[in-house]
Amino acid sequence: MEFRILGPLEVADGDSVLALAGAKQLALLAILLLNANQVVSADRLIDQLWGDDPPDSGATALQVRISKLRKALGPAGELLQTRAPGYVLRVEPAALDLHRFERLCAEAEGAEPAVAAARLRAALALWRGPALADLAYEEFARPAIGRLEELRLSAVEKRIDAELALGRHADLAGELEALAREHPLRERLRGQQMLALYRAGRQAEALEAYREAREALVDGLGIEPSPPLQELEQAILRQDPALDLQAAAPPERSILVAPFAGDAIRPLVALAAALARRPARELVVARALADGAGLGAATAELHTLREQLQADGVAARGAAFTSRAPGDDAVRMASELDCDLLLVDAPPGLLDDPQLAAVLRSAPCDVGVLAGGAADPGPVLVPFGGAPHDWCAIELGAWLAGSWEAPLRLAGPTATSGRDASRLLASASLAVQRALGVAAEPLLLEPGTQAMTRAAAAAAITIVGLSDRWRRDGVGPVRGALAASGRPTILVRRGLRPGGLAPRENLTRFTWSLAPSA
């Protein structure tokens, strides 16, 4: 069930929109959604629904309205619960468009301009018109509508700031002219309009925009423009070099994708892109070919991928080259780029393949080996036994689950000799919460291959650490079964460098781990 208030109020069940009858039913739902997951007292609901003319049987009338709303919501009616002194509507974060809007805006804060612009575009795309448009004349809704409109305008301004930083001033000039006319007293928009026009070589029009802003402020409010806007006018008059576009520095840290097989590029890049968005990383794709015959086509594909990634807010580079030892070249590039993570695809022979063995043996960073193809966002399963590579798998799992906003499940065995793995899983969960802010769900399984593969079938992807003795013992029966299951699975080997979620202050350390003893 999806609730939408950024536009006319709607409740969607899949592709269909539920029919909600009557202004009072819409108003009741709107009040509960504006206070989602918070108890709203019966007195407050009665006051906001009926104002100065409440019915004689106020509490009974409200109970009737609540009952009708539960029925209208169908199976989702159970989300509307009675809690003293009133009622609460339980809504998951992804089920309300306002919550998704706020999350995307929060992700844009402090992000690189490309990431911020992409997040804010996605946030603004959730709007289907004025918020709560069908309740615009209800007294209770007016303050909320004003607050939501202010949030939208603030997101628009932040998105424009990010796009100005990306050099899109020429494309923004027309939009900013329309916004400035719609909101003539909003000085931030006027300043953005002036800067966009100036950078587009339209200095006279930038100064005219300032004069229009001053006239609107003096005539409308009797005040002069603020000092920042006056200073911007003076900077334009003297053609201050500080107004010119400053080249944005790429992210300091990176993820390397180095597929052995050409058809593995897109599944690997999709995973890497999810990781590169939060926290911001540069994504580098290296395509090694056996000979030069396909260099042109491979380079063109990488160029298309790069454009798609950058349009989605991910800083990216790519290169194709010939190589007789792609594993060794992947290790070399990971060292030169100071990567947090190297992602490769699983060759048919797994550890028997000499190129994969070279990567696992020598790469300085964490290595993830993807088997089973593309993974869609969903629950992330991490089998955990407490070994160093298991901690690395948890780190990668928490990183991906956080980016996907999906559950992280830590799996361990049920009791085999009087004690199950729940204490170990609890310790790991606490470490993940402390270091990464991601909650993990414990999952106790019967020992052996069958239970683990069944659990993997219920997850979007399984991330499992290699054994410390992988060179001697191979992947082992459970890991081998997971890799051969056809379900997306990442085999992880821990590197010597700090991992992708290591705090910045730990980057000078040679090793870093989530493990409490590290």
C-alpha cells in the first residue's frame, strides 16, 4: 500500500487507486498521514475535522469515521490502530511519498553535486501538483500545505545550486526566469538566476534581473535587497573571477569493476553504482580484452555506461585495453587507484581460474566475486561465523543494505553442542549498528547446505566471506552451493586496506575492521 500526499491525496494498491468517499474521510486520512506513526488524540481529530461546529456525539462520530476509513483501506486498515488517547496510522518509510521525499533530500545534503542533483530530481519527481490539493480550503490543512510547499521550493533551490555547480547554467536560465516571476520576493532564486545568466555570458540580463528583484522588494515590502544579493550585483559589475564555475573535485575514494566476461559488466556496475552513491565513491570500470579487435565497441559501451551513471549522480570513468593477464592488471589498477573495493565476476572454475586466483591473492583492497548474475534491491543475507572475511562480508552487506534501504540478515547455525549462534550474531549486530548505523536481523539455520540455500532463495543477494584457508581448501561445500545456485551471490575476500565504509579517520591505518577486537 502506498500513500501519497504530494499532490491530490491518494492511496494506491499496486496499479489501482482506492476510492475514498467524502471530504471528512479524506481529511481524516490526511491528518493521520501528516502525523504518521504518531498518536493523534481524539480531541485533536475532532477539532480539526469539525472545527467550531463539532457534532453532539463527537467521540462516537469520530469512531464511525475511523471505522469507515479502516474499511475503505481494505487490508491496510489494520495499519490504523487505536492508541490512547486517540489513533495512530502505522506507515513504513517507503510507503509515504513525503517520507521518501525527505529521505532523498537528506541524502543530497553534503553530497557531491552530481549525486545531490540526482537525489533532488528524484525527490521532486514525487510531486504530482500542489500538496494535498483536494484539501486546499480545509482550515487544518493550510499550515501543512504551506510547510510542504516551502520544503518543495527549498529542494528546487538546492537542486539548482547542485546543477549550477555542474556547469548547467545555460539550461537553467529559462527555468529560473519562470521561477523568479512566480516567486518575485524569493531572493535565493533571483541570485541563482543572476549567476546562471552571468555564467552564460548574459551579463546585461543578469543585471536586469537584479533591478527587477529590487523593484519587487521595494514595491512589495518597502525594503532593499539583502546584502548577499547586493554583493552579487557588484561582483557581476566588476566581473569577479570568483563567479566563474569552479571545477568540482572527484570523490577521493573509488570502486573498481573489472569483469572477466563482457556480459558481466552491467550486473557488476549495477551493484557498484548502488555502493558508490552512499557514501559517494567514484566508479571505475576496466574492460580487459584478449585482442584489439573489440576495443572500439567496448569503449563505446563504457562511454554509454559512464553517461548513464553520471546522469544518475555517480561519478564514473571507464577504459578498455588488451591484456594477457586480466587478473594481474585488475590488481595493478586497484593499487594505482587506491580502491576501497574491487568487484569481479565469478569464472566457471571459481578458484581454479588463474585470473581470479591472482586477484584474490594480490589485490590490496577488499574483493567481491559476483556469481549468479544481476541482483535487484531487496534483503541482503550474510552467513556469519566470526572469521575475518566474514566481518568483511558484513561490512559489504551493510553497505549494500543501507544503499538499497533493505533488511540486513545475519545467518548462523542453530544449537549444535548446547549453544546456538545467537550471541555471536548479536555481537555482530551491535558492531554494525555502532559503526554503520544499520540494524541487522538474526537468522538461525540448521547447519548444512540445504538450509542456507533456502535462506538465500528468500534474499535478493547473499554475501559470504571466503575461508581464511581458501588457497588450500577452496570455497567449501556451502559457498560452492551458493555460488552454483543461480541466485546472486558475492564471495568476499578481505583486503589489507580499510574497507569501503571505514571512517575517514581510519584511512591512514593499514587495516580496519568492524570486528570489536580491531
